[in-house]
Amino acid sequence: MRIAVFASGTGTNYRAIAAAAAKGQLPHVELALVLSDREAAPVLAKAAADAVPQAFVDPKAYASKVAFETHILALLQEQQIELIVLAGYMRIIGQTLLDAYRGKIINIHPSLLPSFPGKNGLADAFAYGVKITGATVHYVDAGIDTGPIIAQEMIRITEDDTLATVTEKIHQIEHRLYPAVLAKLTEKG
Ligand code: GRF
């Protein structure tokens, strides 16, 4: 299955997926494209180092979200992408991509959804004082972090934890969880 990873930032989840693929843990996944809406996103350099095709699509260059996503859709179709994997992509997916990839877009979110959706989910959970949080992989629908849940994993927050240590713990489980979900979703080829 040819996948595109969409990311706006660092790309540690992209790296975890690429590492799992390199170790032979994703036999039915072909990392066909890394797409970013930020030219300076470190994830693009990481993809270049792995010789994975990269694309930067500048949202400011388009008059509307529809025009922006129509261009992305053309790139995806050109690359025959079958599954979109959001990994720190800081933009809401619009109707153009949702219609074209119904049930074929997944996201990872750093909280136990439906608690703490949104771009500050991890920090919001920590600030709230929850003692258990985690990461969720889910299908993407038109809402913000609202689609059907595929998998979740939890961590405990102790008195010694800071936002930094919780972030680190969550990243660790994300880096295991996302490749595992991808392996399962693609196992039928
Ligand atoms: C992850 O914590 C993910 O849950 C959230 O954005 C972050 C991306 O991190 N959606 P990275 O760029 O993969 O390091």
C-alpha cells in the first residue's frame, strides 16, 4: 500500500515509521511521499535523507482551501497514494481530500480521545492534572480529532512528571503505536 505522510514539523513519527519500514516491520507499506505545508519543516530534510519523495505545498499560494487541496490531490493521484498518514500535520483536512480519501486518512493525537482534542491536547491534559493520558490513532473525519478510534495506548503521569517528561513519554508510545497500527491496517496488502 502506497502511503503519504503529511507533517508540518519535526517528524519524529515519520522517522519511527521509516525506521519500522527499514527493519522490515511494514512489509505491505511503501513510503511513497512526505508532504508538508511548511517549507522549513525538518521532516522534509529527513525524508530527503531517506530518499523518500517530498513535496512542500504552500497554503498561501492558493486562493482557497479547495484550491490548495485540489493541488495536493493531484500530487497524491500522480503518486498513486492509497492511504494518508497524518503525523503532526497542523491543518484541518477539508472536504476535497476527505471525499477523495474516505476512510483512508489516519491521524495520531497525543491524548486519549475524546478527551483533549485540538492542537494543544497534550499540554491541555497535563494542565488539567489528569493522572492517565496517552496517544490515539484514529480515522480522520470533518471534525477536529473526532473520527473513529483505531488504537490507543496510555501512560501514567506521576508527581515527578513535567510537561517535558510527559511529552517524551507520549512520543515514545507514539513511535511504537503508529507503526504497529500501520502494519495491521496494511497486512492484507
Ligand atoms: C505528535 O505528538 C502527534 O501526536 C501530534 O503531533 C506530534 C508530531 O510530532 N499530532 P512529530 O513531528 O512526529 O515529532
